[in-house]
Amino acid sequence: MTKARNYKILLLIIVVSGLVPLLLLYFLYLREIQQAITHTEGAWPGVIIILIRIGFISVMSYYMFHRWFKQEEQYLSDIPFLFGIFLLLLAFGKILDLFWDLTFFTFNDDFVMFLLKIRFFIIILEMAPLIFLSINMILYLRSLRGKSTGDEKQRNKTTLRIMLLIVAIETTAVILAPNFLIMGILLPCIVIPSILVIIWMFLFAYKNKRLSQVHPLIIAIGFIAWFISNIARVVLQIIFGETPTYIFTAEMIDFFVFLIIFLGFCLKANYSQE
């Protein structure tokens, strides 16, 4: 059995393992979801835009994996694989977000806290591949400055250890978080540093004419827009509250943001003409 075939089987296992519990959750609370859609004015536009976004992200993920498998050799440190995993986990997160939006006022605080922690775990995992890429770039920068970081294989091992340490610390913090206030504090602590490092990494790559198989500048602009959109979500929620209008507006903004990011991964930087 070839390595590519093994990776395809592993990806299939990941997809099934992610989808089955999410679909089971929808099945168990189908009545509550139907009631929410029926009795909430303006619910359908929000549901439709989230479904469109889930579909779009899924197509993006498939494209990145397809691009990865077209390579002669597949490595877990390749950009198409890392971004494909990021998008796949993001799609899982959006499926859970839709469930959250449709059942927001249905459950008691304990179950809501459970769902919130699950969502945070998905956020931690979805950011991990891009954190891996960022750490790898930092180690590569150190090697350019004459500081020994070993060969590429050794850098990947060091990067993996650092990434797993970050994931372990963030996961432990989420598990130990006792209430919604602490969870609300943890979210920006997890997301903001990760996005800022990712932005720096792609800007650095563009400045130093690296990662030519994608367009780092467009990707950096996309992540800057995503960073701004995360701040805008807070403002929109204050203005509209947890309403269909807020959900529709926020999801539309993020749809166009990820369109920019995806464009950056589809195009290649032509450094010879810059």
C-alpha cells in the first residue's frame, strides 16, 4: 500500500470521526432545531449563509488535499496539507457553530459550557497546522542568521514538539476554565497571538521571496482581514445581539475574507517580476 493511499485512508477516518458525532448531535436535537427555525424571524438567511460557508470551506479543503496528492511526494509539513487540515477543522467548527446558533437559548449552562469547550478544542486544533508552519519559518529564519537549528528533518521535529506543547497548554487551560468569563478571556488569548504570528510569517515569506508555490502577500492580507473581522464580530454582537442579523452579517464578512485567503493559496508568487 502506497504512502499516498495511507494518507487518504487517514483523512477519510478524520472526516468520518468528525462528521459522525456532529450529525448525531443534530439528530438528537432535531426537534429543538426545527422549533428554532420555525419561531425565529429571519433564521433562514443565517442558516443558508452558514451552509454556503461550510460548503465553500469544504471545497477549499478538498482542493488543497487534491493539490497535495498531485505532488510526487507527500510530506505532512507541506503547505497544501497543513492548510487543508486547517480548513477541514474549520468546516467542523462551522457545523458546530450552526448547531450553537440554532439552539442558543435551549440548553442549561452546563451543557452550553460543554459545547463551548468542544468548540475551543476545535479552534486549538484548526490553528495548530498554521502555527506549525509559522514556527518552522521562525526556525528557518534562525538558520539563515547562522544559528544552528539542524537540517530540515530536525527542524520539523523541533517544530512539532513546540506546536504540541502550545496545544497542550491551551487545551489544559480550556479544560480547567471554570466559567464563561474565563472562557471569554481565553478565546482572544488563543486566537489573536496565533493570527498575528501567521500574518508575520506570510509577510516575512513575501519579503524574502519564500513560499513561491502560493502568494504570501495575498494570504497575509486575508489573515489581516480575518483578524479585523474577529474584532468586528464583537462590535456587531454588541450592536445586534445574538440575532439572525448579527449571524448573517458576520458570516458574510468571513465568507469574503476566506475567499481572499483561498485566492492566495491558489495563486503563485512570481518573484522574478517583482
